[in-house]
Amino acid sequence: MWRITTLTSAKARKIQELREARGYSVDELGHRLGVDGATVRRWEADEEEVGEGALPQLANTLGVSQDALRHAGDEAHHSER
């Protein structure tokens, strides 16, 4: 079965937004994290979750808390109630 996703998750958008705000290319962020650029692209395309092992370094590199990445988009969900 084909999986077609036109909307990315809030977490995926947040990663891309933070990366771009810091002026990192996909490949540069990947290098800083010890993964390849394709992995970062998959995170940003919401095709792969950031593993718990990579999350601390990703958060640190992007200058946010791990919880901020884990719960990106939660505020939108809660404000709709």
C-alpha cells in the first residue's frame, strides 16, 4: 500500500524551522549529529522519527529542550479545546 503524505507533523516542521533559523543545511546538521543528510531529510519529511538516542544531541544543537521537540504541536492541539 502506498503512503502519500502531504502534511508533515508539527515536530517535523519544527526541526526544519529550527535548522533553517540557525543557518544549517540539511547536510551540515546531519554532520553535527553524526548522521547523514538523508536521515535529516527523512525527519523533516516526517518519514522517520528521531530516535531517542539522537534526540538529546538534536535538541542541544538546535538550542531547544528535548521536550520542546517531543511535544511540538501540542500547544495547537490544546488550544483547539
